[in-house]
Amino acid sequence: MSKVKLSDGSYMPIEMHRVSTVHPIRLIPVEDRVAALDEAGNCSYNLKSEDVFIDMLTDSGFNAMSDAQAGAFHLADFAYAGSESYYRMADKIREILGKERFVPVHQGRACEHMLAKAFVKPGDLIPTNFHFCTFQTQVRLLGGDLVEMLQEKGMVTGGEDGFKGDYDLEKLEKFLKETPLERVPMIRIEAGTNLIGGQPISMDNIIAVSEIAKRYGVRTLLDMSLVMDNLHFIKTRDAKRRDMTIREIIREMADAVDIIYFSGRKLGFARGGGICMNDEKDFLAVRALVSCYEGFPTFGGMSSAELEVMRVGFDDTMDADVVSQGPDFIEYMVEEFRKRGVPVVTPAGGLGCHLDADRFCEHLGRREFRAAALAAAIYIVSGVRCMERGLSSEKHEDSICPFELVRLAVPRRVYTISHINYVIDRVTWLYEHRGMIGAMRWEDESIETHLFTDYIRPVGDWREKLAAEYKKANLE
Ligand code: F0G
């Protein structure tokens, strides 16, 4: 019951928790927001969190813990080796994911580092439904590369297909037929798919990928960082699985693949990560690297306290009302924006509400950093921090950047419906004044490969003019 039906027939998401610990937030004046942006080089990653009113940059490590999680903190066994916390977490993985072997690793990209080091050699190619930047970087550093296999339906910001993260199975089959298999160490599946607006992959598609992989004798690797949202979408959009519990759905998914890794900053509401599998040889290869790069393999670079928090977070995740908390808020935002004509990625995905900056800022050129400009403008008119997902965070001129998105992430259990309504209101105001959003360019254009934290500069004084117009509206 994470949505309530109101007496006018409409639905509203409702928080299925009450709040017992709070963190104060403040909205600094609009002139100070322009100054904070200056100091941050107009890049939302560089803003100080004390200058942020509502933080929708990411959910990573920022989801709120439950009371049970906070209590579990104190159960930690900090023994260097053989910690009870490790064994409790390994049991939880066995219970929920059915994988016998677990190695903690301090966050998602560190899992990717270990996996790439263990399995990738120069010239290797790894199919994936869609790349995630951290995994792509790890593989490229080792001389390999990813091959995108997303179906066409995922490469557009519109549409209503419920599973836009699906693999193109024919493309995968053709690729495996034509590529020497010693160059294909694994087939990667991302559930859900981050960079295309948090869109989910269907269970049938995961199972089909797994069957193809088995036929060719290639291991499957599943990135479960965003699986909470994906579980919700399978439960609500896949008629065959509507009556299954979250526990049954995640198990069916886990059983279909060989190796699972996750960012525990997302799955598990903690600040950690881990890799699990059944195969002993693969496990020993990964574990040896964890000892070398992360820490002893029973804590893997994490605090044992976070292992306990993550374990209870896995239990929390088995509750459909917890799993739906992000997607229900996101769906509400998407529907409200659509009513107001604000361009968003459809259907609603996970992780956040994604604005389509190409359509929002169509008066700007494709190389004028529409998403970066929109993210800066949103901060000016609301104090809301969001994430640019486009040209400036994809770094390379030639890399796949099919669209310019701005992500308003919805960390679970953190914000209430009044925060969400505020964001909808201010972004709508901005949309009505979108012509005032101007272009951006790199501060130092001589750098060839930019980082997503690099300073970017407005072309002209459009930020100041926008701030003045907002002030005139007398909304604060
Ligand atoms: N895989 C996916 C699908 C992710 O979304 C992330 C992180 C990672 C791996 C890496 O995990 O941050 O623990 O090292 N995504 C964050 C985000 C950063 O906000 O999109 P990590």
C-alpha cells in the first residue's frame, strides 16, 4: 500500500515509514546560490552539501537507514579476520541470492575493478545491455572494451515500453557466433540500466541472455546495483510475475546468472558492495585480488559495521513497500511533469526522474551542454542539486551519449512528498522561462579529456538574468 487513492480518484505515493531522526536543511538566498555555483565551477558535483536545499544528485550512500539498520551498526564484530559480521552477511547472500561464495568489496566500482582485473585481457570484448561509466573505464584500462547490445526501444527518451533496458538477443547471438570466444570473458547485464534513465530489463530477457550465454559457454555477470527498482518494475509490469514476492523475483534473477556484484551504496542502503557466485575457481581469483587491493577478504575494505547495515538492508529490500518507495515517487514526478508539458524520460524508470534536456533546452545547440546548463539553472531557481547525465559526464567526444539528461535522483526514505511537490513546482517555473537558460562551455578548453567534475562556464550572463527574473517572481 505505497500509493493511496484520494477521494477525487487520483493516486498519491505515501511514505510507508515515520521519521525518527532528522537532518536540518536550509535554502540559501538566490544570489548566494549563483555565488555557490561560481565557486563550484557550475558543476553540481562540486557544490558543498550545506549550500544544497534538496539533494537529488544521487541515492548512492544517501538512502536513509531503517531503525533496524541503525541498530545493526552496534552488532559489528571488528575482528580483522573471520569477523562474525562477514559470516552473517555471507549467510544472508546465500539465503536471498542463493550464491554460496561472497566477498565484500568497499563499493560498486571497486567490485568492477576486481572483476575486470580477474577476467579481462587486452583485446577482450564484453557485451552489455548498456555500459555504466565506471565498469567501462575499468575494462578499457585493461585494454578491453564493452559492446553495447541495447534494443532500439531503449535508445529513445520517449515511448511506453516497460522494459527499455532489454538486450537485443539477435545482436548478442550474432556477436557470439562471429567473435572468438576466448576474447569474451563474460556477458554483462545491468538491472536496471542507469544511463538510459534508470530503465529496467525484463526477467524473460535476462533468462534468454543467460540461455544464450550457456550455449556458448560464456559466464554471465549481473550488476545488481539498481536491482531494487528493477524488482519493483518486474512485479508491477510483468503480468507473469505479479503474484510473486520480491524474494521470489530476486531469486529467479540470481539463479539465471553466474556472478553478481552490487554497489551496497544503493542495494542494501549502506556504504559498501560485494561480489558473489558459486564457482570456486572464479571466487578464488577474485578473492586473491580483494586481499591485494581492498583489505582482508572478510571485510574487503569496508567497516564491519557497514556489513551489518547492508545485511539488514537486504532484509528491508525484500519488502515490496520499501522497494516501491523510489519508483512510486518517480512515477508521480513523471506524471506531474507530463501534465505540465515538461519533457521527461518515459515511462518512469528507477533511480530518479530524468528530464530530457535536449527537448527542455532545444533552443541551445547540441554542443552547448544543454544538460549541464539545465542542472545549473535548476539549482539557481530551487536550491535543488541534480545530476547532469550527458556530454560533460560522458567525457569523450566519441563516446556514446545518445541523449542529454538531467537526473533528479530520489534517494529512498529521505524526502517526503512535499519536497517532491516543491521540485515539480520550481522545475515547471523554469520550463516556463526556459528561453533564459543559456549555453555553457568548458572553462579550460585545451584539456582533451574532461572529467565530469571539471569547471564549466556560462556563455554570457544568463545565470544572473535568470536569478533576477526568479527574484522578481517573489517566490521566496
Ligand atoms: N553500477 C551501477 C549500475 C551504478 O549505478 C553504479 C553507481 C555503480 C555500478 C558503481 O557503484 O558508486 O558504489 O562505486 N552509480 C552512482 C550513481 C554513482 O549515482 O549513478 P559505486
